[in-house]
Amino acid sequence: MATANSNLVHCDHCAKDVEYHYDPLNHWKHLLFSVCSLGLWLPFWLFATLSPSKLCNQCGNPLWSTDVAPSPPSRRKPS
């Protein structure tokens, strides 16, 4: 039984299945923005924290699709 490879996602920009990484969030920057804006920046910080964005390892563009690429079919030798 073939299982899906969870490290691959389809990238529309590259037009192929690619590996991805998450963009790290700079919490110190968001804390500074929240203090300077008297708390008005807090909803944006919360949204950025709760919705991490996947980035394509090939082109660096964001991956909006959450479809996991299927693993390649296994080749069976005819009996």
C-alpha cells in the first residue's frame, strides 16, 4: 500500500512537486510593533503566529495549496 509523502507539496510556480519549509516568525519585531502601536498590531501578530506559511524550497514562493503530493507508484515486476 502506497502512502503519501508528507514532505512534498505541489508548487504552482515551479509546476512540480517540491519540498517546503516554514518561514520563521520574528517575535521580537512583532513585540516592538505592538508596543509602538499601543496594541493595535496584536491581531496581526496573532494571525501570523497561528497561520505559518509554507515556502517552496526551489523558488521561494509561498505555497497556498495544502494538497500533499502522492508518492510515486511502486513498480511491480510481472510474474
